[in-house]
Amino acid sequence: WPEQPNVIFESLLGKWAPGGVMDADIYLALVTIHGTIMVFFVLTAGLSGTFSNLLIPLQIGARDMASGFLN
């Protein structure tokens, strides 16, 4: 509900949500920073873990990872 005040917004965002109503610009900024954090911290770690599971055994000459749990 875009125009309805929310007490949580006022306590968390302070001056950026006066009266508990979040401004459209603040909303877009929060969505953008959330996307940036997800890309850099989640996708980067996920991709490096996936490729490491494939590449490390190839680099050391093994057929597969040493433990089935790691794989």
C-alpha cells in the first residue's frame, strides 16, 4: 500500500520515511542497492563455487572431488 503509513519504515529509515510513508525515490534506491548487493555477494560467490567444483579436480589431475559431500 504505497500511500499508507508504516511504523516500521519510520523507525528504520528515519528522515527518509517521515510519518512512515516512503518516498518513491527512496524506494527505488533501496531496490537498486538490494540488487547490487545480491549480484556482488551472492552471484559472485555462487559462480566461483560452481566453477571451483569443476576446475580444481581438473587442475590436480583427479577424476572427481575427494569427498562426495563436497561435490
